[in-house]
Amino acid sequence: MESEVRIPEIIAKSENPVKFLAGKDVSPLLKLIFSLDYGKQIYHKGWLQEGRGVPEDKCETIGDHTFGAVVWGLIIAKLYRPELNLLRVLELIIIHDLAENIVGDIITKTDGISSEEKYKLESAAMLEQFGPIPGGEYFIDIWEEFEAKETPEARFANNMDKFDMGIEGGIKLLQGYGSGIWEIFNHAVHLVKDEVASSLLQEVVTLIKE
């Protein structure tokens, strides 16, 4: 029998609002909204790891990250990627981290969870949140498309995900946070393949080294 994968500790600014619905007769849509709202409270915990020097009150949340990636994606796609379906790009970015409202920000390297296990946990989380909603499979399909990286829009959305990580890391380095931030920043620089986004990150590298 396959052992159950333990969900790592979720680090958040406040408690999950879903707790207030326990025993209440509420619509599946309201429960979904309460669950998604939690993403505005959950920290992207990689910034909090030892050697990075970012205190919780200066750490971005999942919601902060999604906002950044959506805005960068909107601007770059609209101005430089007219061949892309802009609506689909925005849907992909908005949906891509919603599983983390249930399982938190899983970091495979430090949480002892494989990429395959992470995918299973997040897939189950998407089903838990959107399965009870009529038409919810539409949003699950968007998440699956993002994960698969097979369409031009999904590949671009993945680039914006990593681009935002790079921008956040670059700004934190300029602000003087721990040298451990370089690991995240360099990882993002390596992963971003979009020409415009990659060029912008190289500008950030120049700023940091000045």
C-alpha cells in the first residue's frame, strides 16, 4: 500500500478562514472563495529560509506573487507577444498557484517531497476546491495546462511565474537581504527563456553588481 504523503507546514500571516465555515450550511462557491482568500495570507516560504534574512513582515505571499506575475504577463504579452491569446495567458497565471491554498508553498528540495508527489498533492487540492463547483473542471483544466507547459500560452505563463521570482529576488538583493537570496535569483535567471523578460533580468543583474 502506497504511504500517504504528508503536507508540509503552511506558514501564513493568519489562520485559514475556511475554519469559520465548519458546521455551517454554506454554498460550495462561498467555501471556494474562503479557501482561495487564504492565498493572500500564505507566505512564499523560500524567502524565509536560513541565510536569506527576510523577516515574515517583509515576505511576499502567494497572492502577492500572483499579482506580480499577472501584471508582468499582461504588459509583456500585450506589448511584445501579440501572437498569444492574452485572456488565456492571464487565466493560466491567475490559476497556477491556487492549489497552494490547500497544500501551501511546497519546496521539493527542502520539504523532502518529490516533484511527482508535489504534483499529486496539488492536483488533489485543485479537485478539492473546484470539484464541488458546477463548471469547476474548467479551472482544473487551466491548472493542468499550466503544469504541462505544452501550449505557447502555458510556456509564457510559466516564464512569468519565474520572472516574478527573479524580480522579487533582485529587489531583495538591492535592499540588502541575505546572500542566500542569490540562489533564488540565479535560479530564476536561468529558467526564464522569454526574450523580453530575460533581458530585463539581465538589467537587474547589472544594477546589483554596480
